[in-house]
Amino acid sequence: MASTSRGDVLALPRVTCRNHPDAILVEDYRAGDMICPECGLVVGDRVIDVGSEWRTFSNEKALKDPSRVGDAQNPLLNGGDLTTMISKGTGAASFDEFGNSKYQNRRTMSSSDRAMLNAFKEISTMADRINLPRNIIDRTNNLFKQVYEQKSLKGRANDAIASACLYIACRQEGVPRTFKEICAVSRISKKEIGRCFKLILKALETSVDLITTGDFMSRFCSNLGLPKQVQMAATFIARKAVELDLVPGRSPISVAAAAIYMASQASAEKKTQKEIGDIAGVADVTIRQSYRLIYPRAAELFPPDFKFDTPVDKLPQL
């Protein structure tokens, strides 16, 4: 029975057992009942299950196929993508007297939403290929939506815009990727991604932080299988080289690759220029050019506590 507190007339009615009003009722979600634990009286039989609704759409009942009813709401699409799809019928009631289908298999989705949805799928695919987290994907989707709705990049392919947005999102989230890494997971050339990158920054009136050698060092060293000591030494070498202005005008990626080469050659875990170039996405000649700039002052670049396997004067002279 439903009872109301005497002291508060406006209180919501509370379901209680008439024999044990102070007992805490037990909810049986399978049967939809509320039961008194003291006497077993079924107090209510209209319990609403507020959990997720799971159904099995597989024809084979033995297989487990818990599929959520309907797609999740997408706030990036107009109307949140709350659309309905009517499938084609097979019975006589599905056709009129002329044999035409009464219900068309159409979704009430606009062309712009369809284009954005395709772009979101492409962004998710590219991000999965280079193991980017969900927050990068969400930021990329938001950037693409802003650019698409502004229509400031008309004539550019959506895949190129999506690739440039992914590059910007990585830079803004502090996990930058190189243009070559984005090109490797997309179907767009480096030149086209670079053009879209500049146009998007101008259209959205936003900016990205300048990339530094430290942004790539841990990832490059990890992919090369180098120990922590070599990574710390390479980071120290690259930062010191920039502070001493030994590499003016050189790309941070090429400076990082040269620093890794120098640190690895001084340690027991030696790596070739080609191995480092394949991971960093730079040519061997680029690594050599940056290495030649920092080699004359190599003794000043290593951290004081670095344990040399090869002395500085024995390092390769390229």
C-alpha cells in the first residue's frame, strides 16, 4: 500500500507493506514484483527496469548476441540521429493494388548528415590504425563538424579535411603525429593534407603549439626498443642542441632522429640510420645532415650521468 509521511503533506507516496511499514522492500526485477522480506507479501507488481534493454537478434538462439536496441545517440548529427528505418515488407499488405511497395526503405537523414557520418567513420578508422585514444577521435569529429558547417573548404575532399583535422587534434591534445604518419593511414597525399591544415587553421581562427623534439622522442625510442637511459640521453642531447642553436632551421623530427642516433651509438644498444629513419619517417641523408651539425660539440651534449659504452671520440664521423 502507498503511505504518505504525516509531517510532510507534499512528500511523494511511498510503497510499504501494510503489516511491516518499516521493512525495506526487496525488488524482484525478473518477476517485476516488490516483496516484503518479513512476511513475503507482494506489495507491488509494476516495477520498471531502468537498466539497459538487451535483445538477441541472431537466428540461432544458442549463440550469444547481445545487441543494444538501436544505435547510440550522436550529438554531432542534426537531431541526434534519432531516425527511423522502415524495411521492405514481403506480405500482401505491404503492396498496393498496382504492386508498388507502400513503405519505402528510406532513412530520414539529410545528405550533410550522411557526409559527416562517412567522415566520422573514416576518422575512427584512421585513429584505430595508429592507436589513438577516444578523446582524439572526439576532438577530430568536432573540428570536422565546425569546418563542414562553415563551408569554408568547399571543393576539398572530405577525406582530406578529415585527415587534416586528425593532425590538428593530435597537436592540440599534446600527442602530435607527423604528416607522414597521417598519410600512411589515409588515402590523401602529404601536400593536400598540408594545404587543408593551413586552411582549417585560418577558417577556425585557431592555432596549434609548435612541435618540439620531446614530442616524438618517447614514441620513437619505444618503437626502436631502446632502454630508458638511451631515451633520456637522446632527449637531453636534442634539447641541448636546440639551446646551443646548433641546428638552426632543422625540423624537430630530424633533430630528434639525429639525437637518437648519437645516443644509441654511444650505448650498447646501437641502431643504424636506416632503422631510425624508418621509424621517424625521415631519410638517411636528413639524419646525417643534422648529426654533422651536432657532432663537433658532442661532448657537451650528453648528460653527466650517462654511462658510455663507446667514448665520445669514438663516435662515427659521418
